[in-house]
Amino acid sequence: MMKSFNFFQDTKLIFGVGKVEEAGKIISEYGKTCLLVSTPVRKERQALYERVIGILEKAGLKVTHFDGIQPNPTTEDITNGAEMAKRVGAEVIVGLGGGSSMDAAKAIAVEATHEGSSWDYLFFKKQPTQKTLPIITISTTSGTGSQVTQVAVITNTVDRDKSALYNNILYPKVAIIDPELMTTVPHFVTACTGFDVFCHAFESLIHPGRGAYVELLAKAAIQKVQAFLPKALADPEDVEARSELAWADTMAGLCIANAGVTLPHGMGMAIGGMYPHVAHGQALAIVYPACVDYTWEHAIDQHAFLSKTLNSDINGTGNYEAAKAAPTTIRDFLRSIDLAHTLQKVNMPKNEIDDLAKQSMVLPDYQNNPRVANYEDILGIIKASW
């Protein structure tokens, strides 16, 4: 019998090459004064930022550009952005960039309109209200799915902790997804964000909260990552590959918004919180082989799908044998996209293995894994990943 499920999505999607040209008209429906949130202006991104600002100003919008967001945005970044939003009287917050910029835009929209800091509104604390400013996203990478989720991930550098705001009020009003904006994304970022898409989709596929719609989207997203991530890495300006990855990212984002993530993501978040120089997709790549090795026997069909999708030579085997091959298959795939990394390679001190294991259990994601890990299990995964 088909498993019952719920599915919700509150974001209008504007998808396609050239769609960024509609941004001014779209955003002006939510306010006339906007704060544009991005990572710092650098040579390789300056033309894009200027283009978007020009599109918004042409539509009559008053634009203030806050470019103080770093990868793994911090609570300090959010406070600086919120203060600017209040100072200019921003009526709408626009996140331009990858997951860091989009998540930051969400958190700024909360802090600019509520008492305290964004850290006071994490998923297990008090919740943001309807005072939250409207959020529009213009994504420039294919990775986090933040353009269609109710999640804003931020890092508290003092506590060395990475956590998230989680509330339906944080769904962007509109997500503008223009694959043309993604053709200049560097090789390493493309690999990291593309693997994050895979992780979102696969972890939703093994999540207890999945349903028929999530399974459909998750499998399609995994297949597209397998088919088009190598093409985007080989030719960054391949607009077809970028378009397919952007759609995979959106589907995987819809999956995590309605099901969720599991053990690897909780561990990846812990790595990012303790070692902010490690990209999120890179952190996931580090722990994924050991996590798959730990889990595969408890989700045979899903891990068989993983193996058969990533390695066509496995297609003729039975599901048990295919699932058993999943740890090797994921290692081979990570090597093929230049993400076969270790904790040692990213300069994690060996004497902090115990600390990372404890931090990996702060978020509840590990409880959604088909095989629920305890502290000793997570410690073993970290040692295998070091």
C-alpha cells in the first residue's frame, strides 16, 4: 500500500535562461526599497552584481547592496546586514548568490524585524512572526536548494556551532532560477554544490518522512546529478548541463523541505561549524562513504538505486548486491568529481575527533537515518573519514 504523505511549497518558481531580466518587475510587487544580499564584490562577480542592480533600478527600485556575507554566513554577518536593512528602510530582502547568500537573506529578514539576533530564532527556540520581511532569491549556484526551503543555516563562530532557522515564514516569496547565471561558477564550487544536490535527494529518499512525491523528485534529481554534473565540470559554460543541474537542485530542495536530511548532513553541519573554511558539500563528501557503509544494509532498495544510477555496470545485479556495492560506488563517484577528501586533508586536528563526534549529535538529523547512530557509531564514522 502506498505510504501517506504531506507536501507543501509556498514559493513561486521563475525558471529558465534569461529570467533574471524579470527580477525588477517581480521584486517591485513586494516593496520599492530592497536590500540586495551577496558575498563580497570581487572581479569575477562584479559584472553579475552590476547587471542585477541595473535590472532592479531600471524597474524603479531603490537598491542597497550588502555584500558582507561569507561562505558559512555568521551571526555577525547577519547582524551587519540587518542593521543596514533597518537603516535604509528595506521593504524586501533579495538574496543573490548560492546558499550562503540566500540563507543570509532569510536570517536578515528575521533579525531586521524582531528583537534580539537571528540566533535567538533557531528551529528549537522562539519562532519568527509575520513581521519578517518578504524574501526573494536569485540563485547563482546549483546546490543548497535554499530557494525553495524554509531553512536558513548560520554559524555561531563563538560557540563553533552551525545551526538553522526553520519556519514556513522563511520560504522565499519568489525564486528566480536562471541557469545562465551559473556558467561562471568555479570547478570546485560546482563539484561541492552539485554533490550537495545529490545528498539532499538521497537523504530525502531514505528519510522516514518521505512520500511518493518526494521519492519521485529525489530519484529524478539523483539521475540528473549523475548525468549532468560531470558535463558541467568538463564545460562550465554548458548551459544545458547548468539548466539540468539547476532543476535537480530545485527538485532536491523541494525534497528536503518536505522530508529532510539524515546522518551525513548533521555531521556535515558539525564540520562546518567547527571548521568554517570547509565548504558544506566538501564536508558531506568527506563523511559520505563511511555513512553509506554504516547505513546501506538498513535501506537496501535505496542504496541499490544509488549504485545502479552511479554505475551502469551494476544494473544487472540484484538489489542486495547492488546496495552492498554502494560504499565503493560513492567513493568512485567522488573521485570522478574531484571530491575524494578527508578530514585530515582539510586540516582538522586529530585530537578534536571526540569533540566533532559530540557536535555531530547536536542536530537531530542523525535520528532520521534508517540506522540510528549512537556516539560510538559516529566516532567510528569520523575516524574512518579522517
